[in-house]
Amino acid sequence: MPQAISYTAHNSEVMAEQSVLGAVLLNNERIDDIRYLEPRDFTGAHEMLWKVILYLDSMDKPVDIMTVTEIYTRDANRKMKFEELGSVIYLSQLTSSCPSSSKSAVDSYARIVRKNGNRKRIRSLADKIRDEVDGDYETEEEMFSAVEELVSDIRPQESGEMRSMSESRQAYKKHLTSVAERLRTGFKQYDEWSQLHRGWLYILAGRPSVGKTAKALQLAYGVAKHNPDGGVVLVFSLEMGENELKDRWVSNIAGVNYVRLTQKKEELTEDEHRRIDKALDELDGLPIYVQDKPGVTIDDIRATVRRFKKKHGKIAAVFVDYLQIMNIPQRKNEHRAQAIGKVTSTAKTLSRQYNFCFVMLSQMTRESDNGEEPKLSDLKESGSIEQDADVVEFLWHKRGDLEDNCKVVRSYFAKGRNVGENRFRYKFEWWYQRYKELERASGDGVLGGKKNRK
């Protein structure tokens, strides 16, 4: 081996890289099998060599000793790198010393290269983090965000594998016979139409005082109650304490007046106390977990999700009340809308990665407070929210719309992945913090999977 290639790396690492490079020079078809390898997975001069190979392949040119040499000698900088590599002699040695260029063998070599590359990046991460935390940050969250970004950067950039229709047929047949990955909510009309889907980012939006939190808590209770094997339900409350949430759940389940429960506790009767205890017994038996910490970040949520997934195996749903008051760090020169976009895209990724429904409450703009049906642009800081969301449900109230002296809250699904649009009506019994379904309004017929607007 030419002296130029004897850079500081373990012999096994160098041998694995040499085997990969030699096999590719012998058989160009192997490139497609190991395209997941990145230049940074290689050490020293091998990194540049892999870049050259990928460049030639992207240009639909053959990859061999002659074409690689020609690319290297085009400019002075690459030529110098070629001399470090060991020139044409070293390329010839790579091909002659390659143990095997079979698909299975090359994949094994490539896996070793990827593993070594990951280890190399993790070792260097400590120094990068040390430099990063010495920077000038206005808040601790900005610092943690910067460190999280460094950790994300070292992750391998996996590429998906294309499969033919025949290769995926069996998996599809299994999909047809499997139970749909959906969660019942206890709202009969909604469950007959759609149900909550695992892997969804579900945005529940409305103006203040319309009843977003009450609807979300009733959904959380319904998911925990009606999906006994569905997994845990996690509720992040940024605005209310745990006891305030329990007040609402108990009032709803026990049918105890919310005002008496919260403001006239000394007047509660024995029968009301008995119903409260029964409601608490029911809540105790449900897999609902609450965190009432203000200023939660999406990274806090991710860490909690990982911990509960490891401990309990399944997560059914995660509720966050609400998006706009989360602690959303902004990097230098980053707009708030961009920072919110990172939160919603991370939320969407988490829901798919850990197979749960992520229900995130959101505010609406002041302009939407006009008693008319909302639209997606009425979402506060809407751009990335409506883009990342699988489902957007608006809660709104038309002035003067009452049923039995109760406010009628209208639900409009303005966006629904695989389900289209829909409309529902609820009687909001605020004294029980309870939503009750009403008959469908006239003119809400189905046409092409969407509801007609009259």
C-alpha cells in the first residue's frame, strides 16, 4: 500500500472501506445496493474517493480506474488529493485485494463502514458540544436547542428503498386483513366517520373560551376508556394545573356542577361526594398521565414519549394544550413562524415514529372571531401548522346559536387526510364541561368525500 494512505485509523476500518471501494470499482451495480453510505462515513482520502464515485454515478458515467483518475486530475486541488490517496497504483490495489464483490458481501462491508462512521461522529460530538455551550445564548433553551441540532446532525441520512408492486403485494394483503390503526373517542358520530388515526398530527383550533380544553380532555378520556389495549394517554397542560384538569374530568364524568365543584366545595352533598369518588376511581383505572409544567419544549415532549414508550410499550395519544404558549426557542435570525414549523414537523415525526395520535391545540387569529365558519388561514401563525397537520378541526360558535339555553359549538374539519372535510354540532354543557353531540345540520351532505357548504 502506498505510504500516502496510512492515515490514522484502525486497520479493520481501513480494510472495510477498501473492500467497499474495490467492490464498486469492480462492479458498478453495487453502488445502488449501498447508496446509504455517506462520504463522511469514510476516513481520510477515502472520503474524497467516495464523493468522486457518487459524482460519476450521478452523471450516468461508468465508475472505473480510468474515469476516477480523469475526475481527480481535472484541477490542482483534486490532483493533490489523488496523490495523497496513492494515485492509480492504489486504485489498482483496491480492486485486486477486494475479497468479494457479491451483493451480500459488499453490504456487510458497507455496514461496518457505516457503524465506524457513526462511532467517529459520536466521538467528535463531545468537542463540538463543548464549543457550542461556550457560545453566547440569551436563554438556556437556545443552548439546549443548539445541542439537540448537533445531535440530530450526526444521525445517518437514511434513504428509502424502492420496491416493485410484486415485492410489496404480501405486505399489502396483510394490511387489508389487519385491524385499522385507529382510536375510538366516544363521540359516536365522529367515530362512525373517522376516529383518531395513529401517526396523525391532529390540530384542534379555536378562539379563547370556545371550549378547546374541554373538548381535548373529553377526547383524552374517551381514548383512554374506549381503547383498553391502545396504550397510555399523555396530557401536557401548559396553562392549567393538574387539579384544574381533574376538576373538569370529574365534573364531566360525575355530573357534578363545575361551579359547585370549584367554588362552592363546602356545599357539596353526600351524593355528589359519592359520585366524585366513583369518577376518581374510574380515572385511577385509566392510563392517563398528566404533566402541568409551563414552558414545555418539543424536546421535553420527545424525551417523555421515549421514556413512556420504553416503559409501557404503547402510546395511544399525546395532547398538548396549547401550541402557541409552548417554549419555542428561536435561533439567531430565525422567524417565529420558522421556529413553530420545527415544532409541528417534529410533532408529526414523533407521531409516526412512535405510532400515536398527536393532538395539539392551537389558537386562531382575532380576525376569525366573527361568527362565521373558519378557514385554514385563520390558524394563528398558520403556514407550517396547516402544512404539517393531517387533520385540522375548528371549534366555533355562531352568535345566538343555542340549544336548551346551551351554547352550540360547531366543529368544522377543514382538513382531513384520507377522510376529507366534515361538520358536526355539539351542545356545550359548560356546567359539566361536557360536549354532547347534536343532530347534523341541514345541508351537510356528503359529496366526493367532502361536505357541501350551503
